[in-house]
Amino acid sequence: MLGVVLTVVAVAVCVISSIFVFSAQGYLPATKSFDPTWWSTLGFFTGIGAAVMLCWRHKWPELVLGIALVPPLCFRSDALAALVALAAVAARRRDKLTWIGSVLVYLATAWALFGDANRHPDVTVAGQIVGKQLSAVQLVGTLTVAVVMTAIPLTVGVVRGMQDTLATREAKEEELRAEMTRRAERTRIAREMHDVLGHRLSLLSLQAGALEVSKGPATTEAAKTVRTTARQSLDDLRQVIGVLRDGQGFGENGENGAHPEPPQPTLADIPELVANARRAGLGVNVTILIDDAGGAPALLGTTAYRIVQESMTNILKHAPDAAAEVSVRGGPGSGLTVEVVNPLSAAPDAGKPPGAGTGLTGIGERVTLIGGNVSAGPTEERTFAVRAWLPWGHH
């Protein structure tokens, strides 16, 4: 809206200025009458056309400036339209063409001022400023005023161009930040799916091994558990594929999407995690001593859960016959300590399982994110221990 108002004002002022110059050129001081020539009339209509063209000065600034330079340079008309067009050119570009245009506008302005200053004293405006008599003072004054008049629109245009450039850059930076946020969210969700899917597939492997040696009613129950776990794993795999397809299916709510992100696990879900591992055949001894578990920050609970989950996944991969010791202790102020310890397997690994090492790396990233510390590796007691301390604060 402001741009439209400024355009209307600029066109109106240029039209008024052209009318004044046309009247001054046709003024006869002897008879105090108006008798324009065909040349001044042509210059007048050219000036009106240049004023109207200012409506498109932001769309075609170079063309409009070229048209606006014709009246003052060819017909000694006013140069106001050229000054306005110069601001539009300076806002669009700051190169050699802009400086050439500035020089031409300066010459046109100086020539228009010089012509106005040497008209009859009754109809001159510039003569009131630079002098009504042709002299060195008038010449210097004309050149100086022309410099000031040219510098004002040039400065305005450059400042506006810089503001537009900054606004464009900020918009691109905002878009880049949004894209980085989306990528970070997809990475986070993919990491969540890696932990969940790896754990369930490890349980599935252990349960399938149990089926090979089981007989009787236990076989039916194990088969049911395998089927349930396999279905859940397939669902998780579909979500992982969604992440690889630029996050499709994630971050959608129930109204707009069919696959909202599931709620994140908390400290209260750790017992169920351990129970699932036990049902799969993994021996687990668990100790949970937490003050105000319900008041734990969401990110703290999710991180502790994933540490236990990934640790048991590794045990299922490397030492499925070992008994794991899980300990989760702490509370507000003292932080949360998570320990998962298991005896090292006596049998050497047949080979590195797929994705080996990525889970422990993910644990380190999670713990670092909330300002904690973690260690993982074999101990002198021939056990493998994962120990983490998490600060209990607001995350």
C-alpha cells in the first residue's frame, strides 16, 4: 500500500513540475502572455509520458530511466522523473550501469537547473537559489545543487537495495534453518527407529533360536511372540523408510496425517522393556531406585530408556546366554546413573553384526546432548559395562 501511495505522489509531483516548466518556457514577459512553441509542447508531452512511466520503475528500472532522461537532455524540460527513476535503478543494481546512469542524471539535472535559472526572473525557481544572472557563482551553484539533488535519490536507492538484499538473505537463512531443523528431526527419528528396530530384531532372533529347541505348548507361545515382534518390526521399518523419503509420515498430527509420531518412552517404561527381554529368554536382574520418577524431564527419561534398550540389544547380539545386571538410580539434584553390565561371552563372535558400533555411538550422542557422560567397554572382571550419568534438570 505504501508503495502505491509513493508512486502516485511521485507521478503527481513530476506532472506538476512538467506543467510549471512548460508554462515558464511559453511565458512572454513583454506581454505577460503564454505562447508555447511546438518544441516546448513536444517536450511537455514527453515529460508527462516519463512521469507516467514511473509506475513501472521497479519492474523495468533501466528502461524507465532511459525514457526519463529524454525530456531534460533533449527538450530542456525538468529532470525530476529522471531523479525518481535513478532511485529505482540504484535499488535494483549497484554496478557500472548504475554509475553511468547517475552521471547522466547529474548532467540532465544540472542542464535543467541551468536553463531554469536563466529564464525570466518572474518564472524562475532555480534562480532564487543559484542566482538569476549568468556568472561563475551561478555556474558553481548550479553544479553543486545538481550534485545534492542527484545524491539524494542515489543514496535512497542504495539503502533500499541493501535492505532488500538483507531481507532476501534473512529469508534464505530462515529457509535454511527450517531445512536444518527438518533434517535434524529426521535424523532424530531415524535414530529412534534404529534403537527400537534393532532391539526388536534382536529379540526376534533370540525367540527364533528358542523355537528350534522348544517342544510342546511353549512352542506355540514362542511362535506367537515371534509373530507379534515381526509385525512390530515391519511397522518400524516402514517408518524408517519414511524418514529416508524426506521424513514422510513423521511430524504429522492425527487430523492431517495417518502416521503420527508415537510417544517417546519414559522411565516408567523401563520395567516393561526388561520384561520383554525376559520373555525372549534373556536373563536380566534389574534394580530401579528413583526418587520422583514421574517428575523426571521427558528427555532424561527417553535417554535412560534408550541406554538400557541399546545395552540389552548388544547383549542379545554378542552374549545371548549371559545374565545382564541393570541398575537405574538417582533423583532430582543428584542426577540419574544408568548401569548395564553383562559377562563377556566365552565364544568369539562369528563376525561383526550389521550396524555394530552405531548403537553405542548413538548413546554417546544422546548423553552428550543433555550434558551427561557415558563409558562403555570391557572391564577387568571380564564383563562388558555401559555406565552413564545424566543430569536431572530441565531439558
